[in-house]
Amino acid sequence: MEQPKVFLYALSTCGHCKNTKRLLDEKGVKYDFVDVDLLPKDEMNKVLDDVRKVNPQCAFPTLLVGDKVIVGYRENEILEALGL
């Protein structure tokens, strides 16, 4: 089974974001991510608009697994969405 596209919106200082990255790395999941707080201001505002489209509260981490949106570090939900 092919892995769905995985994208993580994170903050560089967020413990839950770091845990999510670690979990994905440990499971060998290919993913793209952006540390939103490290972006230049205008780029950050654009990315925050993108986050709000899938997560109106704009909380972090926001993980997209295919069409599924997972907000926060929810290990079981993440593994289930990945089919692991």
C-alpha cells in the first residue's frame, strides 16, 4: 500500500511538534514539514492562512495525512491514519 502524502505544520519550539517528527522518523515515514515560526513574516502569514483552512484554531502541530487532519500529538490517531 502506498503511503499517503504527509505534511506537518510545526513550531520549532513546540514539544508536541518535536514528538510528532520523532514518531514519523522512527516509523520511517516520508514527510515534508515547515517550522512556521522560523519563516519570514510575510511567508509566515501566508502559511498561517493555509493552516487555518484545515485547522481554524491554528494550533500546532497540524499534521495532514492524505485528506485527514490531525491536530496535536495523537500517536494512535497518527499511526492509524498512516496504516501502521
